[in-house]
Amino acid sequence: MEYKNKIMTELFETSDRLIRSVPVAFTRYLFSKINWGVRLVEIAGSRGVGKTTLLLQRAKELNGQAAGQALFVSLDDPWFYSHSLIDTAAEYVRNGGRVLLLDEVHKYPNKHPDFDWSSELKTIYDHYPSLQVVYTSSSLLRLYKGQGDLSRRKTLYNLKGLSFREYLAFYEIGRFPPVTIDELLSRHSEVSSMIVDKIRIIPHFKKYLNTGYYPFYPEAPDQYVDRLKSVINVIVENDLPAVADISYDSLIKIKKLLAVIASSVPYTPNLSRIRQELFISDQRTLLNYLNYLDQAELITVLSREARGNQLLRKPDKIYLNNSNLLGCFSNLPDTGTIRETFFLNQVSNPLQVNYPVQGDFLVNGTWTFEVGGRTKTREQIKDVQNAFLALDDVETGTGQTIPLWLFGFLY
């Protein structure tokens, strides 16, 4: 496409360069699940999980079908210092554009205090029916009350970090289909045997637990933990203030709260003690802080009850969101904590996980799981119906004993 506007031409050239350079040999689990036919798609997710790459891969697929069909734009581009989303979309449509891919919508510099990015997207949706818009956002955007109501217009998807199954494909170790929870429970011996016949699974699993969740690890392996710490800081210091009305003092307390949780995960919270330690005035404020960290996908809050309004009740246990984050707070994370964090992280993507009366986790209100090493017995769940052991350091299982690594094949 040729634009009369020179800067718009540069925007398209940047898009074309990024689209051409993105690899497509591996795509994320979400790529095939997204309904690319709807007119407004939001792809939310934590920092570093691969949202930008997914967007560029979609653009490459579209441009492979018809040149110039898609335009990829990052909303922190200087173009948007003086140009609105509406003007950009209008110019793009006038020149025959069909799909507008917007990266990091929460970074858009609003042009009017009463007319934010969500209002502009609503206007674009209503005024340009031939244009499809796909945008990425921080997982924290769920906290944001936009001025434009997109709820009836957008289709929302949430991208998680690499599953263990995806990790094996990403590093070209092996490609395997995902399994459903029903398949995992009923056919785990058959499925795991098929996999371990092809690869030595345990060494890869150990590496995944330390460095496999975020796909940016290969860019600088020696700096992975430092980059993770930077991701945490940017989420708390930049992303959170962008979507919530929060003071600098509160941000400091939230960082301290995360450190308190990380010091003894899985953490059984004593809210009164935490409030005293961090000088937090009331319990509702503390629960708000926990909700921020949960929505940011830095922690996972576990409750006995099914998910509802987390602000109305005390969590029963708190974990860091994924096993890789444990290395940011300890050089030698507890092995049991690593195992439980992995299980919760992988299973809670497709399924509902709660804190049971007995055992470690209750899944979909039906199955109880106890997580442990290879010598773990059923003693703690011997009287529980539909109870299973998820054991580390075993390649295959039998009956109600399932290899822990196999729970990384659910997505």
C-alpha cells in the first residue's frame, strides 16, 4: 500500500518488516482456538508470554493470503503521540486495509480525558464495519473500567505462558497433541508411555520447571532471572498504574506484599499480621492488593469456594503464578512448592481449581489431587473419592497414580 502521509508509510514499513521477521514454525495453543472471523478480538495476558508474536504470526498468515491485508502497530509508537486510533483506522480503511492489529492497547496515550482507547475502539467498530481489529492487552486490563463499553462487541481470549507440552514443541524436542482431563485420568498410562518411548521426559521437565514458562528464555539464557525480575517490576510499577488509580505508596506496599508471599509459598495468609507488617489500614485494601497481583498473573489465589468475587473473602492459600517465578525470590526453591506451583499453573488454565478439605487441589469440584515425589503414598487421601496422586520423578503411572509432568499436556 502507498500512503500520501509519509509517517503513515513509515508505520506500514515498520509493520511489514516485523511481520516478515516473525518465525512461524511454532504457534501457541491459542492461535487455533481464536475465532478470527469476529470483528473485535482482545488477546490478554501477562508480560512476556508471547502476545506480540502471536499477533505478528496472524498478520503473516493474512499477508500470505493477500499482500498488505494486515497492519501491525504497537500503541507505544511515537505515531500515536499526535495521531488518534480513529484517524489511523480511517486512513487505513481508505487505502483498502482490512485487518488492524494493535499491540499493547493499555499503552495508548489518550487524546482526551473523557475519550480513552476503549471509546475509540468502540467508534471504530461502529463506523468501519469492513475492518477487523485485533488487540493485545495486559492481563491487568480486567481491572480497568474503560469509557467505551466493548463487552458486547469484543471476543476475549487469555494467553498463558508455555505449557510443558508447548515447551517441548518450541524447543523442537517433540510434538504431541494436548490431552483432555478425562483422557489424562483414564488413559494416562497409555499416553505417557507413548511419549516416554520417544523422549527422555524427566530431564526436560526439570529444565522446564526452572526456565520453560516464558518463551523469551533463549534470547539471553544467562540473564533469564534478571529479566523475570524486570518483568515483575514493570508490571507493578508501569502496568498496574496504567489501569488502576493507585498511589506510589500503595505500589511499594504491593511489592512488599509480593515479597512476603514469595518468602513462604504456598502461603497461608494471616491477613491481620500482614496488615500490621505493611501498615495497611484495612482488610479490604489488602484484599484489593492481592487481587491486583492475582490479575497481573504474578500470584494465584486458591480458595475453597468456586471463583466469585475474591474481594469478599480471605484466600485459603497463595502460590506464585508459575514455577519459573520462584527463582526470582530464592536460589533454592522448595521442591514441594515447585511441584504444587506447576500443577496449579498448568491445570488452572483449562479447569477450575480449588483448595480441598483433604489433599492439595480439588479440580472442577470433582477430582482431588495430592502432589508429591515418587515415594508419596495415598495416606492423606485414602478416604477421598475420585482421588489421585500426581507424582514427580516418575515416567509413567498406574491406576490412580499419574506422572506430574503429564499435567503439562492439558493445553
